[in-house]
Amino acid sequence: MEDALLYGRLQFAFTITFHYLFPQLTMGLALVIVILKTMALRSGNPVYNNAARFWGKIFAINFVMGVVTGIPMEFQFGTNWAKFSEIAGGVVGQTLAMEGMFSFFLESSFLGLFLFGEKRLGPRLHWLAAFCVFAGSWLSGYFIVVTHAWMQNPVGYEILADGRIVLEQFSALFTNPWATWEYLHTMVGAVITASFVIAGTGAFYLLRETHQPYGELFVRLGVMIGVVATILAAFPTGDGQAKNLAKYQPITFAAMEGIFETERGAPIALIGQPNMQTRTLDNPIFVPKLLSFLTYASFDAEVKGLNDFPEENWPSNIPGLYYSYHIMAGLGSIFIGVMLLAAFLLFREKLYTTRWLLWTLMLMIPLPYIANTAGWYTAELGRQPWLIYNVMRTVDGISANVSGGNALFTLIGFVAIYFLLGVLFLVLVGREIHHGPEGNGAH
Amino acid sequence: METIWFFILTTMLGIYVVLDGFDFGAGILHLFVARDEEERMLIQRSIGPFWDGNEVWLIASGGIVFFAFPLLYAVAFSGFYLPLIFLLWLLILRGVSLELRNHLNSSLWKSFFGKGFGIASLLMALILGAALGNLVRGVNFGGVVDGVSHYESQYFFTTLWTNFQPGENPGVLDWFTVLMGLIGVVTLTIHGANWVLLKSDGPFRRHLAEKARLAWMAAWPLIGLSIWAAADIRPELLDRFNNNVLLYFLPLSALAGFAALPYFQKRGQDLLAFLGSSWFILGMLLSTALALFPVMLPSSNHINPGITIYDAATSHYGLAIGLRWWIFGIILVIAYFIIQHRIFSGKIASDEDIYGEH
């Protein structure tokens, strides 16, 4: 039973982490493709359409990876988390089923049209197909976030005498105050990933002095989108998320920030290592009173520390939570700095020749993936030990009939298969980028 | 309300098998019937723009089980743990193989992913058939051994095989479910051939039609055997039909659709042939659902009962609100479906724009 819980959690964590590497680019890139198709329609310049076609090909590889790794996510609720599904399926299943009906059908039907139908459709309808793919992918993200937001902050439900949780008010799922900020923050994160991928690819072309017009277009587009998205990630979306945490999950908030003692005028820790033995933060660098100000708009506001809460409700892995949060926030701050600088040089028309910054943009491609992953780890580790916050504990959600040995077997299988998928993805996308956007004909 | 959702669910699952079924059939033909790269590309182009959308019917049906019948979702998915995970792995192999095959112009690469696509499709057809066999035969609720339950009475866990007998404690595979798996393979091969014929022209058609005809002849003894076996293992399946003889119309019309296939093929009526095999699949699945109703998953022992729609369903409020958005959703789905199939209508398999090679 202990083993089954461990392997079940590891399998879900591993498969969802790997899965989300793809949808974040899918959602971000879908927006970029719509922008490129719009520019192509308005200017008639074939560069934009070639660029859209080029990113469409990478989108397709990325999308397949997202689809094939996404189906196991839905099914694992039943296979490994049967008790959770049995008890809460009437609520969480509702929004997941809606995702299937309203977004996956839209996305997949029009992706086929977008990829295979450019000639049959003509430019305007092809733009519409791209837009429907974009709408489908962003709608899909919305239903997932609404489902997740319910697990973080359950609303609109009732618990029956037999322990089952059923829906009491459908609309409450969508007006959940947790869902709005989480959705916007997640989508902005996806756009940041796409902006770095595009700018980094453009930088690669400029540094290698190939595909010059595309290099300049990609860098320009990536930086312009990136500078807006990185700022939106911090304010207002990140800020809104943090305030929700302080309000609805104060224990998680204290653990993320590494606050053990309740204090007025709490400082914010930029860096430091939580020490669970002494219940302090080792080697901290503090900015005085800033946490109180950011959270409650007053330098003297009181921020609750972990010691004020019963230990059995503390997040089960406080150092992991603290680091996830600080990695996300730290990278997010670096992103803002780099994008602002790049935008400034773009404005001064010096960016395309500033090689060190082009190198930086290219090498930073993996970082938004890490930041997005760390953000989700913050949300998930922060919710523990709860599966549904304050309603159901993770340990109570597992499938009691699936043995640890069976769960480990499938975990090993997933690791092996996903490793191969990862290699395939890198090889194929690397090849497409190496090929470049020119001369691929009407594919 | 539970009844409405039961039939919505079985219809959606049936549509999934009809739609993704022709993809799997195409994969089997890709593996065994196509003789050269040109024929393989014909097959692949005929399903290229569709397979992904077809797979969504599985995801959507899964979502419907999850929210409308959470207990069944929990119990069946954890109970069939290994076969379900295998199914997921095969869907990964199929999707990746199909999409990535044409990304490199290398014969080794193409042959590797071509085989991957074919083998995954073959095994998927086998699994779908065997899954239907398991639903009919039932599972060992409570994990009963010698009259003693080892789990909560609503839960079970099925190993891949026990003694290959459909007795009290059967595995996923026994002779009956393997037989059903074979029927799955043969039926979907024919169904896939009907789809490829609908979408292609040229000399490959004759070869394809010949092989489909062979599979059609092989199917009859298997189907006959399975009907006899199902009635032997679970005699109560026929009760509902015997009580209301009119209901026999459903399975008989499905069989008639299947019987008429060579007639349609001979006259070159590709669309009617495809609809015939589609109706055979959908009609037989609906007949099975009708025979089991209101049971969703029967029990193979006499101690713990199977799960009915009333045990498994969520609250009435949840089902009612779900019906509202579902009706809205299904109208949209039908609209997308019509748009997609209109734009890619005709013999698209010879259109080189579908999967242009590099």
C-alpha cells in the first residue's frame, strides 16, 4: 500500500511533467501562428506565410507529442487514483468531459484542416482553421485549469452521506476565484515559452547567418511578445495568484516563502535554504518588509508563519515547495530583465548585431520550460498533503486494488517510452529548425 | 436520466470504434496487404487528416464515464490496470509512428515507423475485441477466491490471464475474449479496407478488395462461434431479446449490413460498403449494451453483484446539467465533422498534398 502510493504519485508526477512540456508550446505557438497568418493576410508578404508554415510543422510534431502523452493523464485518474475518481468524479469529471467535447474536437478537426488543407481552403479559411486550433487549445487549457482550481479551492459541491462528492452548483466551478488568475498566469507562461522558442530560433539563424529575413522576423516577434508576456506573468497574474494563496492556502503561502514565525512587516527571502530541524531559513538574503507589502499592500501587515498551523496540515515537502517557487519566481525575474533589454536594443535597431544577447536568447530556450514546470510543482507540492484542499487527502485517493509492483512496472514503462519520445522530438524539431523556413514548398 | 447517459455513452464509444476502427484497419492493411511504398502512402494519406479527430471520441467517452458514472470509471480502470496501460502505450506508438513516419526520407526510418503503426493498430484491434469480451463475460468483483472476497465488493483486479477459462476468476485473456479479439482484428481489417477503398483509386483497389473478401469469409465462422459462446457463458443476455422479439431487429440488421458487403463491393458502391461495416460494428455494440442494460459490468462470481448504471451514476443534478452542455457540444461536434469530411471528401489518398514528402 505504501509502495503503491509512492509509485502512483511518482508516475503521475512524471507523466504530467513530461506531458506539460508540449501543451505549453502548443498553446503559445498557436497564438504566434495566428499572429503570423494575420500578418500574412494583411501584408501579402510570403515571408509571413512561410514562417507560419514553418512553425506549423513544428507545432504538428509538438502537438502529436502532447496528444499521445495527454491521454494517459485522463486515464490515470481511473487506473491509479480510483478512490479519488469514485468519490470526486461527479465534479472533476464534469469539466474534463467538457474539455473533450468543446476543445479537443475543435482542435483536432481544424488541425487536420490547417496542416493538410492549405490548398483546398484558400488563405482566409486557412486563417480561420489556424484560429480554431488556437481557440481549441486555449479552451482546453481553460477546462484543465478550472478542474485543477477546484482541487486547490473546492467550490459548488456537496458531500453525500455515503462520502461521495457531487456537484451542487455548476456555475460555481467557473466563477471560482482561484480559476481566473491561475488560467491567466498559466496562459501567459505558455506564451513566454513560445516567445523564447521563437526568439531563440531567430537568434540561432542570425548567429549562423542563414535565413536572415526569418531570423530577424523571429527575433523581433519573439521579443515583442516576450516583453509583454514576461511582465504580465509577474503583474497582475503572478501577483493575483500569490494573493489567492495567502487568502485560501495560508499554510502553503508561508511554506513557499519560507516563513516559520508569524511577524508584522515580514521580509521577502530572495534566496536561502529552509532548515526543517531548526525551523529557520539558512543563509537568507532578505528584503525587509517587502512580503507584507506585496501581499497586503501595507509594510506593517502581519504574515502568518508555519508555526501557527498544526504540523499535520503542513505541505509534506516544504523545501521542495520553497525551491520550486523560488526557481519559478527567480527565472521569471530574469526573463523580464532579458526581454526588456532585448526590446530596448530592438528599438535602437542594434539587437540583430548584438551577438552576446543573441547567444543569451538562444541558450535560454530551456529556461521557460523549467519555470513553467516549477510553477506547477509549486501548485502541486503546495496542495499536499491534500488531494482536494481541506476535503480529501492524497493517501485516501489511491487505487487500493492496484499493487505497488504493478504500479512500478508501468512507471518503468512510461519512463522508457517517454525517454524515447523525448529523443525523437528533439531530433525531429532540430532537423526542422536546421532546414529552416525556406523552400519547403506547399506542404 | 441514468438511462439516457448509458445510451449516450455506448453510442459515443460505438462511434469511436467505427471511426478509429478504420484507422486500425488501415494500419493492419499497411502491415500485411500493402506491397510497396506507394500503396503504403495511399493507405496513410487516406486516414492522415482524420485519425487524430477520431481518437478524440475515446477521450470524450472517457470523460463521459468519468463524470456520469464515476464509480465505473474508478472500478473498471483500476481493475483492468495493465491492459489499459498497454492500450495507452499502443496509442502512443500508433500516433507517433503515423505522424513521424514521413519526417525523414530514409527507408529504414520509414519501415520502422511503418511497422510500428501496423503492429500498434493490430494489437489495438485485438484489445478492443477482447475488451468487449471482458464486458460480456464479467469480472471477479471483490476478488473472490473460494467464496471469500479479497477487496471491497465493488472493486476487482484482473491479471492478464489465469487458466484461459471464462470461469469465476478469469484473466483478461481467456478463450472467449481471445476469440472476440480475433473478431475485432478481422472486422476492423474489412472496415479499414472499406475506408481506404472509399478514399483511393488506381490498381491498388483490386488487390485490396480481394483481401477484404478473404477476411470477410474468415469472419463468419468466428462470428457464429462468438454468438454461441456468449449465449453459453451468459445465457441471460438473450432474455431481453426473447421478451421483446422486435429488438432482434438491431443485431439482425447489423449482420445484414455485414452480409451485404461483397454485394456493395462488386457494384463499386464504396460508400454503402463503408456504411455497411460501420453499421455492423455500431449495431452489434448497441445490441450488446442493450442485452447487458442496466448492468454496466457484470460479475463472474455469485457473491458480489456487478455494477449497474444506478450504482455508478453521479447525482441527478450533475447528470441533468451535463446533458445541457452535452447537447450543445454534440451539435458543434457534428458541425466540425461535416466540415472536415466535406473538405477532405473524395479520393484524397492520391492527393500528394496530404503528407507531402520532404
